[in-house]
Amino acid sequence: MATKLITIVGITGNQGASVADAFLNEAGWKIRGISRDPNKASSKVWSDKGVEMVAADLDDAAAMKAAFKGSNAIFGVTDFWQQVKLPANYEKAKETGQTINVVAYNAEIQQGKNIVDAAEATKDTLEILVLSVLTDSRKYSHGKITWNYHFEGKWKIVEYLQKTYPETYKKTQLFQAACFMTNFESQLVPQKVSEDQYLLSYPCDGDAKIPMYHPRQDTGPLVKALVKSSPGKDLMGFSSIITFDEIAQIFSKSLGKEVKYQRSTVDSMDQMMPGGVGRELGEMMEYISSPGYYGGDEAVKELGLIEPKELGVEGLTDVREYLKTLKF
């Protein structure tokens, strides 16, 4: 049996590392990982496991084409929040009068286009391209949500692929990662308001259904199922669905103290985190509340979104069991 090559963008990150884990001991497959610096410690972890590590930067289109050469499968992912953290992007925002959101949005789209262009250059060997994306929240909110740039930008990458390389799009699988349950270890930690009470407060209805998954543990099984399936699918990459009301109840039991969920507003988040990031996160929460994380029934029908069970994927991380293990 001929050996196939899967090339993984972001192998040192959560999603990419999970995909690498899934293929590491898979018969008939070898792995190539892309890193800006193959000699750094996080890269050597993979080369020590037998992964071919190559140097490439998502901002370098030529290097990406060389890195993808000979690939049979490609996993591509971009990171809006990494762009938000870059000092150079803050300088660009200051110089241009744009918010950091817009600068990060444009940078992410360009990196996505570079992935797509490089995949097209590999079309002679490419069988499956898996892109980690999200729905167009502006479209499926009917113009209500306008600051959810980290969703919207990822869908712009899909639109670029559809329009520019329709034949490569026919080889594509879309992976729509759910909310990271690991955010409850950092950004979504309940806030202490008294000795006996904690508060969770976001611009989302307490009974809104939130799809969640563990990026480091669950991405790999989901993406492997896509790679081994016929192309043309758009997967809702979740392991569990839960509400903030239930999350508060779980935390109350584990802490032995009252944890209350209270709906806040986008404006209040914007005031807490000025400069655009607060509004970004607030509008994301509004979108989760309505029409829903994946765009609601309209998007599910129009995009043909499928659930993990339709690919036979089981045994993913249970968010309820995961939340019970957290300490604050």
C-alpha cells in the first residue's frame, strides 16, 4: 500500500497537534508539520516522533507552496487571535486609524488565501483539503452582527477558494470548530463577587445551546474522519452541547458555592475591554444566542452542515465531565 502524506498547518498549536496525534500511528500515512522555526522546542517534539518538520510562514506564499509540495491531504488553520496579539498589528492599526479587529481580520484572510493558493499549487497530488473555518455571522444574523471578525474572516477564505479554485474546492472538507471548553480555564472563569457567590455574565441567553469541544483532544478524530471521507462536507465540530445556566449549576456543585449566570450586554463588554476586542467577544456571544453558533437553521440547511455522529465519530470529550474537574 502506498504511503500518503498529510501536511499540517499549525502543528505546534492545539488543533494542528491534535490532527498530528490522530495520524501519528496511522498505517499508510506520514506527517509533515509546518513551523516558522523547525528548531524550536515545540517543533522538535514532533520531529523526535518522526514527523517531517519544514520551515514556512503563513505570510510567505512561496514558502507555503514549497511546504505543501507532494501532499495528498492538507489541514489548514488560521488564527485571528494570534494576529490580535502581534505588536506590529497594533502599530498598523494606529497608523491606519483602524481597530485591531480589522487589521487582524485582513491579516487572517490573507494567510488563508496563502494556504488556499498553496493547496492549488499542489493539485496534482492533493486529494483532500481540510480547512478550519467558521460561519459568516454577518450573513446569518441578517446584518445584526458586524463585529464578529474572527468568524466572518474565516468564511471569506472559503469564498475565495470557491470563486478562485472551484476544482480544488471540490476536494475540500470544512471543519467548523465549536467553542473551546478550555476557555473555562482562563477567559470564562467565574468571577468572585463575595465569599459565597460567583458570577458568569455574557451577552448570551442563559438557555442558549452552546456547542463545545476540546481542541487538543477532539480535533484529531474529527479531522481524520473528514480526511477519510469523500469531500464536500461541512462539519459542525462539537463534542457536547450545553447552556450557561447548566454550566453555572455544575460550577455551583463543584465549588460548593453559588455560581449565578446573568446576561450582560455587548456595550458592557466593550467598556470592560475597550479598543474593539470586547465588542468582538460580545457580538460573538450575541450570535451564539441568536441565531446560534453555527448560524441557526438557515445556515444548517443552506450549507448542509453535518454532525460528528454522521461520520461515525464517538468518544469525544464530554463538557460536563470536563467542567467538573476545573478548580478556581
